[in-house]
Amino acid sequence: MKNTLPYIITVVTAVIVLICTFFGVAPELAQELDQWSVVSGAVVCAFGLVNLTSVHMKTIKRKGEDWDLSIVLLVITYGYLILGLVKGPTNEIYSWIFNATAVPLGATFYALLAFYIVSAAYRAFRAKSRDAVILLIPAMIVLFGRAPLGEYLFPFFGEWTGWIMDIPAVAAMRAVLLGATLGALISAIRVLLGFDRPYATGGE
Amino acid sequence: MFAEGMIVDFLLVVTMIIAVYYTVERAKTKTWKIRRLPGLEAIDEAVGRATETDRMVLYLPGFGGLGDPQTLASLGVLSDVARTTARYDANLVVAVEYADLVPVYEEVVRNSYVAEGKADAFTPEHIRWFSDHYYGYAVAVIGMIYKERPASVIMLGNFAFDALMYAEAGAQVGAIQIGGTASSTQIPFFVAACDYALIGEEIFAAAAYLTQEPNRVASIVVEDWGKFLVTGLVLLGAILATFGTADWLDKLLSY
């Protein structure tokens, strides 16, 4: 049952969505199933909370490394959860806490990407092998071709950059995309036919 | 009868379903080989290093849900990685982005430990969930990499801009890194920062390659047939377009 029921649900849902898509019938039914998927995803969020609590409670009990931070994390998590449950998700304080912490922290984190790119570029572009040199030459052309100063110093790099970005880069990207799309399609068909059952790994 | 522009799509999907079913049946009597994928052969090395240094193997399955084929492919690889860590008594940590996936990953890892006769070695702490919020998850994973200094980081699945951050953080702590994704914009980052990279459709072949199950390998054969078909259509389209007579093909494919 643990294996069969999820498989039946998967097949029935997939067949309904495929019929709705290919034959253009009852589009609202496909949308409804999509909504169910979103709602069920929200409900099982509790599993994550149980896992988070379990991991950090053990750290606190054992007085493991940074156990005090685990207390802070659990207090904030449950405090915010209780606030949301009591006051509702549209409450001003609830929204303010999110907008004043998660949003700027997210933006700050995204900004860090620039430093990681520089660090990775330094490692990738060290001309230590033939492959690295092949990577380095077009990268330098594109870098100079895209930067205003680079194009001023080497005017022809702009045209070369256009060619690199439009021809070899697009060809490689499309090849990767085609292969990945076919791989994704086959994976989906395997789940539909029941050859792969990732949703019921525990057996019957 | 058909929705507009869906006839060719319908025929393609039905043909692929028949082809997958046919090859899986045929795999009972015929075997195929998959070309060597160094990234997957390095898994033993990555786990071995973790055992020697008594540090963990960190597995990142990306941010896709169960509806994402890359996540399904990643689950197949995780199963093999977990078996290897169980065999070598290495510490495996899987950082999961979505709470609803926690039980799925627990089951996959638990089953692998059971299959290796190490059921007692499995603990729920092998699976760690931090946040469903994208940035929260990424910050937690990067923090964990710097703090716990994993010996190996295996990243397989659907990644976005965070791919480079995990890979760079892993490189900075000296971890052996295997990265793979079908997200075309993130592949260069894995190539730049990882020791081994799986590119595009290679991650879908990974589970078949690791397990060598005829049933899985058979599906890779259908993928190759699909590539031959698409390549043929691209060549035909290029030739017809050169002579200015590609309109009929364009019209045919738009049905």
C-alpha cells in the first residue's frame, strides 16, 4: 500500500494533466490539481520543523558546539511561528520583522556573489593547462568587449564578443539544453510508468 | 480534438513512452554500455577522503522539488553515495532545501544504510533542513561548509546563482568537489570551481551509470535516440533554410 497508493495517485494525476494539456479540455481541473500540490507542500512543512527541532535539541542536550546558537534559532523559529499563528500573516509586526531582516539579508547575500565570482574566475583562468588557456582567451575577449574601457582600448573586441556570445556560446547552450530536456522527459516518463518511485522508497 | 499546436507534442510524448517501455523490456535480454563519467567514478575517492580525515561528506541536492526531474536524478545518485558512506563508515550529511522532501531523503538514506547492513548507523541527523527560504538555506549551507569543513561536497540537482557560492566555499576549505546540473547557466560555475563536473544530461545518466541496472541503462538508450532525432531535424532544418525551403518543416512541427 505504501508503494501502490502513491503510484496510483501519480498516474491518475499525470494522465489528467496530460489530457487537459494535449486536448485542451477542463483546464480548471489541471489548475485545481496544481493548487492541491501547493497546499499539500505547505502542510508537510511540519516535517522540516520536526527535523530542525530534533537536530538542534540534540545539540543543546549534548552541549555540542555553538549550542547557545541552537537555542537562539529555536526561540526565533517558534516565536515567529507563534506570532504568525496568533496575529496572522498580514499582521504589521509580522510583516515588518520579515521585511526588516530576511529581505536585506537576502540582498546582502546576493551581493556576496560578486566576490565569489572573482575568486572562482581567478582559479578557473589560471593558465595552467591547455583547457584553462582555451577558457581564458575567449573570457578575456568577452570581458574586454563588454567593459566600456576595454572596448575603447580594443575596439574590435566588441565585434568578437558579439560573435562568441551569439555563435559558439549559443550553440553549446542549446546542445546542453536539448540533452537536459530529453533527460528530464525520460525521467518523467519513468516515474509515470512506475519504473522509478522516489515517493515510496520505503517499500510495501 | 487536440489543443492548438499540440499534435506533434502529443505524438512525441507517446512515441517516447512506447520507446522507454520497449527498451526496458528489451533490457531483460540485451545490455548496453554507458561511456565513462569520471565525476561519478570519483565518488569512492570523495567518500574515502572523508573516512581518512574523519570529516563529513556533504550532499546538496539543489532546490528542485519532487516534480523536478533533476531532483529525481539526484535521489538516484544519493542512494549510491549513501551506500558508499555506509560501507566506509563515513559521515554523510544531506542538506535539504524543502521541508516536504525531508522524509523522502530520510527514506533514501535509511534504505541505503539498511542495504549495506548498517541500519544502526543511520540517524535522522544525516538529513538537515534549514529553511524553505532560498537565501536562508544558502546562507546556512555556506556557513556549515566553513564551520564543519567537509572533506567532500557532492552537488547534484537543480541549482541557481547559489551554485557558485557552495562550490567556491567548498574549494576554499579544500574539499573534493563533484558538481552536476542541467541548469545551463550554472554549469560554467561547477566547471570552474569543482574537481569533477557533470554537464547537462549526464546527471540523468548518473543513477544508471552507478547502479548499472539494465532497466535504467535502457532509458539512456531512448535519450540517445531522441538526440539523434533532434540532431537530424536540426541538420535538415539548416539545409532547408539554406535553400529557402524550410517553411513546410516549420509548419509541420507547429501542428
